[in-house]
Amino acid sequence: MTTHRGKILVLRGGAIGDFILTLPVLAALRRQFPQAPLEVLGYPHIAQLALASGLVDEVRPIESRGLAGFFARRGELEERLADYFAGFALILSFLYDPDGILRENVARCSEAQFIAGPHRPDERQNTHASDVFLKPLERLAIFDADPVPRLKLAAHAPGAQVARHPCGDLTRGPETAPFAGQEVGAAGGWLALHPGSGSEEKNWPEENWMRLIQCLQTTTRLDFLLVGGEAERERVRRLSARFRPDRFQLAQGLPLAELARRLQPCAGFIGHDSGISHLAAAVGLPTLVLWGRTNETIWRPRGDHVTVLRSPEGLPGLSVERVFEESKRFLSP
């Protein structure tokens, strides 16, 4: 094949975590074929991470109506998309295509080598998702790819141009006695907290977050970057009231690439089983993940400094004291 000169296309849908766990594929292709233009057909609000970090050269939206024809057997192929696919030497798809219809239709308009990868891991195999997504690259003689997602972006300080809470002056919550032990985070810095996720069952109880926030403020000199998405707006609003306004910044609904830049200089991150925890690990943060019932072997964030905390009783069984003690590992000077 002529991939060293031709263009490469990766088709990738899925949520934030799915895309981040596919970053090793993009990194491996970039290393193996450094001269080949590399594009992603995916959700731009997620795939922007690969573009901003230089892993790909271009991102195109996957939400095209014309793509539906490619999933119909002998469907009518939109000419614009047919010409687009014809411009690639290699197409690697992680879209759901159990009957190979997409592959057949792409072959009608493109001579590209087409490699079909899984859109999700087979849970029965109990293999980490990033290893599963790398497996198809063996057809390109890529066997030793780094399975850890890594993102490097130009960093912004967490406190720079991050919106303050819209309510302005925030009130302090009730005083809580700090846990016994040495002061942590004595040198200052920022700690990122993401108290939400895509599912309420993956969330640590809100009252536990309130106690943890109060304790961290009392026993550290850290400032706090509170991360939230649109679905978590009310939870984040309530937790915001627990912070001293001079030690708190809110990162609500930021574009992912911008959020990655805000996270990158932080001292650490505490969050749930969510795409944002995968993002924190990918930018290299010491990451503490409060884990529920998801299969950890397959879905845990991968990184050089990732700790997963879980309890046999599920998330409610994780005590505030245990989370705080574990946080000392990366908050201590």
C-alpha cells in the first residue's frame, strides 16, 4: 500500500471516553506514517482534542445525512461523500457495522484499504478498551503501540479567563472539622474536581462531595477548579456554594480542548467514571477516580498516575475519609 504518501481516515463516533481511548490509534498511525495526512470523521466537539494536540490534521463532522446511504445495502451514495472517501489510501472505521454494509459501500467508491475495528470492546473478553482498539493496527504491522492515551496542548493557567460563578460572592458552607494529618498542598496550586458524570449511578453522593470540599479547603492552600457539563449544572451550582470565592474557579461547559488546557497545569484531579476523568489522565494529571460498577479492567482511565478507588458496597461505600487520605498522595508537596 502507499500509505506513506496517501491520506489516512479514521471514522470514530462514541462518547468522550470512547474517543480518548482511541487516541493511541491516532498516535500509532502518526508515528508509523509521519508523512501521511491524517483525518478523523467524527463528532467535532470531541475530535477537536486530536486536532488541538496535533495528532490529526483535520476533523470532519460525522453527522452528515449523506452518510446514512452508506449504511444501506446497495444504498444511494452521496456524490460528495463518495468523492471524499475516494481520496484516501487507508480507511480505519470504528463505527458499528456488524454486517459490513459500510465497508461494501465504501469499496464501491474508493480503492482505499479498509480496516474495520470494533466500536466497543466485547465485555466477555475482559481486555482494556485501548488494547482492543489498537488490535486492528496489527494488519499494518503495528504491534508495539503505546496503549496509554496522551494529550499535549498549549496550557493556560486554570485561573486565567475562567468564568467565575454567575452568583458572584459565594457563601461558605457549614464548618467541618478537618481530618487529622499533615497539611497537604502546602505549596499551593490548583486541584481540579469533577463531581458529575453521564449517569447519576456513577456519581459519588453529593453530601460526600460537600464534606470533601470543605475538608480540602480547611487543610490545604490549594485553589480549586470545579468542572461541570450542562447535565450537571444544578449539582455544580449547589457545590459551588461550598467554596470560598477567592479560591475557586468554575469551568462549566467549556469546549473540550479548552478544558484540557485548563486541566493540564493542575496539581491533580478527582472525579468519577466519566469522559472527563479520561481527559484528565490523558493530559498527565495525577488522577483519582471514584469508581462504581463499570468493568474497571476494560474502562478504567489509563495514565502514568491514575488511582481507582472502589468499595464492595459501591460508590456510597467510599468514605470521605478514605478519599481524602488517598488524595494526599498527589497533594503533598
